[in-house]
Amino acid sequence: MKKITFNKPYINYENYFRNLKKLKNFNHYSKHGFFCHKCSDFLIKKLKVKKVLMTQSCTSALEMCAILLDIKKNDEIIFPSYSYVTTVSSFVSRGAKPIFIDIDKNSLCLNIKDLKKKITNKTKAVVVTNYAGGSCDMNELKKLKRKFNFFLIEDNAQALFSTFNNKFLGTFGDLSTISFHETKNIHCGEGGALIINNKKFIKRSEIVLHKGTNRVLFNKQIINRYSWVDIGSSFGLSEIHASLLFNNLKNFKNIFNIRKKIWENYHIKFKSLEINGLIKRPWFNKKVKQNYHMYYLLVKPSIRNKLIKFLSDYKIQASFHYLPLHNSIFYKKNYKKKLFFKNSQDISNQIIRLPLSNELKKKDSDYVIKKVYNFFKKI
Ligand SMILES: *Cc1c(COP(=O)(O)O)cnc(C)c1O
């Protein structure tokens, strides 16, 4: 039996080795070199944004956001409770008080109705996660931002090149983050980027990226030695990673097209299971054009783990994720507040993510579909 892995990260070795040779000629492998600039220029042009800084991970970019927001102890920041750990921990570690809200049961993104209830004049920022390449209603969110004047941060780790109303996700927030982790559509092993849409943050972001120094001015030969001027860390992406990333970025249309074909194959063939009420398929806001990051099914909690086990018996790797963050060990220990969010908890128990990557063959996705059907015939 052939093993069908959940994800198979894509590398074009020929191009990668060619770029590595270039690095050897440049004699520069650390940060802020040729390929980092190539990647950020590519993203600036494509997304039509003011500034992009390449980082070691999406988490690094989120940590930079937290520094740039200048969080004071117990500043309130609102988060969806169904998200990745570092969406929230990056801000909490700088002293923010997390205010969790529920997600929407269709988009699995932040629930605007619940946001309206929880938002106050004390809300410093709202962090949205653009889950599975989709988003909440960005028009509603923009209206609330105007009314309450909070900073909007998009954790856009999963939604690179998705759009809402023909505008790229990641370009709505004052600050937004991207992940180039090997599990994302475009990857370089580990990598990320910070998108800066609010120019107020530009100058300081370069200092924070350069470990809290004014090295950028030194590099531009404006000053003759650089100094420690602010907090910061070693957030930048190495040239070795960037040289791999640049190839994959340039090749994104190809990569997305292959993912699209597999995604749509799943979606069409699972339709009748949905009609029979056995599963629910992914849903997107009508204004969203998604990037085919993830294919998931929602099934009854009582059978979710059985389905994962059944597939694994046929060497198909399926997975689930996100223990709601308000139920995490850390939150319970430090906040001692019992919260209940129906959608977040339901989805966490219902979701099953199916194999999807641009290295997955269509016939393998057909095999996955066949086995899911077999499972439902058996139960
Ligand atoms: C993958 C992911 C992250 C973390 O990305 P890293 O690059 O591994 O730090 C953060 N948030 C979301 C929503 C993610 O999907």
C-alpha cells in the first residue's frame, strides 16, 4: 500500500542549487542580502503594499507586530479562540491581555457579531486569522475599525494571494504576517514575512528587524557606526532560506494551479456526502477568492477520530487541529476564567484535514475520496 502523506513540501533542487551557487559568489549567507530583497520586492509588487520585511517565520513577524504596537501591561487585544498558538502567544508575551471571541461556523474565521459585543474603547488591537485561505467579512471589519479606532493585525499565514473583493488578504491590516513554513502553499522550510500597510510603523520595523539597532542607516552609509536604539531581535530570514523561497514564490501560479485541481476534485466528489448530511464541506464568503491552502471536512465529533484511524489503516495521513486557545493549559492556568465558545469548540471536534499539496497526484486524491466513501458505507 502506498503511503499518502498529509503534505509533501515542494523543492525544485536544480533551481535551488543554482541559487546556492549565486550565494557562494556573493559570499553572503546571513540576512538582508540579494534573495531577501528579491523576495520582498516580489511581494511588494504583487500585493501592492508599502513595505515587506522577510522574517524567519510567521511567528517572528507576529512577535514584531507585538513590539511595534508598543503594548502596555494589560492592553486588551481581541483574538479568535480558534487559531494557532503563536497568533496569540506573540502578543501575550509582550504583556497583552487576550480577549477571546468565537469564530463564524461557516468561514471558521473571527465572528463579527461576537466581536461587536466584546469591543470596547480599551481594545488596542484586533487580530484576525485568515483561516484556510479565507476571511471574515472585511467590509464589516473595516467599518468597526473606523468606529473604534483599533489596530488591525492579520495573521495571514494561510492566505497568501487570496483576495476579498479583489483586494489581497494581508493588505487590510495595519500589519499582516505570512508564513513560509513547509506546511504552507509556498515554503522555504521555515520562513515568513511582515507586511506593513500603515506607514507609521515602517521606520521602527526596520530597527526591530535589525535586532534593535539602526544598522539600516549604517548600510545606507548615512551613519558611520551603528548603535543599539530600541528593542528587537534576530527576526530576519537567512539568505539560504530566501534563495529557496524566491524560486517557489516565482513559481506560485503553477503551485496554486495544481493545488486548485486537487481541491476542486475533493470538493466536487464530496458533494453528495454533504447532500446526504454526512459531512460539511469548506465554505467561503462570496467575496473571497481563496488560495487552495486546505481541504477539510466537518463530520460528527463521534466519528471524527474513527475516520482518521480508518484512513490511516489505508496509509492515508489525515489530521485535525487547534485545541481552542481559551481551553489551553496556559490560558486556564494564567487567567482562571472559564469561557465557552460553541463554534470554536464544535469545529475543533469536527474537523478533519485531508492530504493536499502540489506533489499530490490526482489519482491519489481519488483514492482518498474512495476511502472516505467506503468509511461512510461501513458506518
Ligand atoms: C502556520 C501558522 C502560523 C505559524 O507560522 P510559522 O511560520 O510556523 O511561525 C501562525 N498562524 C497561523 C494561522 C498558521 O497557520
